[in-house]
Amino acid sequence: MSLLAVEALSKSFGGVNAVQDLSFEIEQGKIHSIIGPNGAGKTTVFNLLTGLYKPSTGRVTFDGDEVTGREPHDLARRGMSRTFQNLQICFNMSAIENVMVGAHLRLDQRLLCCLLRLPAVRRSDAACRDEAAELMRFVGVGKYVGSDAGGMPYGALKRLEIARALAARPRLLLLDEPAAGLNPTETHEIDELIQKVAASGTTVVLVEHDMKLVMGISDHILVLDYGKKLAEGSAQEVRSNPEVIAAYLGAVSEPRGERQEA
């Protein structure tokens, strides 16, 4: 069953066509990866899907409703959450407070109630803190529940960001290079965490350069090159596709339907 569908999506910045006539679907309950050489348009696609960019043309459907060009907070309410390439941590807050930020759309935001700290607000905040602590344990950073974010190592902060994204209770989680900058042990922990998230019922889409990770956990892979779809399919299908090999290795592939004679 398709949770998200993209139809003929394009985005231009001046004379640069970052994404061109892109169509694909995200199946519910699966791990999907978007890969491609540097500059292929992967993060631009994420920004289009999550409302940070408005598409030049095309259509995005989420859970049967058209959401093209909707604001990020609206998409978050509908069940879409994400992380970013670069750490977006509030270092002047504690680790658990960073995770609680992810739940803000579900909390009572009425000014007077919050100023007066009414019992209902206090109960809600306490429940949110308990849930944030549980999410930290879920992603493997439970030992930092009482710590400041600024005192956490880089690998733990990457998982803290995933906990914060999960605090929004998303149906679709988009991870932008979750293994970037991690050592092999930390990458293995992220690998296991992504599979754990998917097993819990959340559909995952990731942009990632670590091909070992991608090929090991992905149910479906979309390959981009210069903003266009180059290939898609299972890990085995993508791995053996000559056009994908050419794009990554910089080789010149033969035109389709033609073959050089020996």
C-alpha cells in the first residue's frame, strides 16, 4: 500500500533544474532509500516532501491526501517527520528537553494555561518527559536522560535527533544522512536502529552515502542522477544496474538498445 506518492515533481533554482519530472511511491511499512552521486538532488527531494521547498511543478500525495506545497508544521501534524544532514541540536537545553521539543504539536499551547501552569499542563508535561525518556532508551541513548545535550558525543547526538523526530509520532520518518560522520561501530548502531524503527510500524525513507548500510537494510532503493530518476528497485536490482554503476564510477554507459561489437 502506498503511503506517499510523488508525481512529475520538479524544482528549479534560477536556471538550475535540481529535480526534474520525478515520480515514485513509498510503500507503507518499508525501508526506502534515495541514493545518488553528490549533487543528484537527494536533499532537495526531502525538502520538497517536507514543505521546506515549494515545487515548481508536480504533485505530492500523503496517505491519500494531496499535500503539495503544504507547510512543514501541517505535514508534521499529518504524520511526517525528518532529521537533517547537519546536527540541529539545541545545545543550551538538556538531552531530554531536545526530545520533548519533537512533541510540541501535541502539547497544550494555550498561553494562559501554560503561564499559570494548570494541573492539566503539568500532567501533560510530565507524561511528555516520560515518553521522551522512553524514546531515548529506544534509540540507545538512555544513559544520557539526565545529561545536557552539549556533553553528548556526536554519535549519540545523531540518535538523539532520531528520538526527537519520533517524539512527533510520525507515520513517515525521513532520515537525511543518519550515518554521516559516524565510525563503523556507530554506523552499525544506526543500521540496527533504523530496522528497529521500521519494525515498530513507522515507514522510513533515508538519504545515505554509506552503500553497505543502504544495501543491507533497504526494501526499495531510488537512484537519482542530476535530479532525474536513474533507476529503482531492490538492492540486487540497483546493484547490478549498469547505469547506476556508470553514475557512481564516472564511466560512460552505452546508449540503451545499442551494443558495441567486439
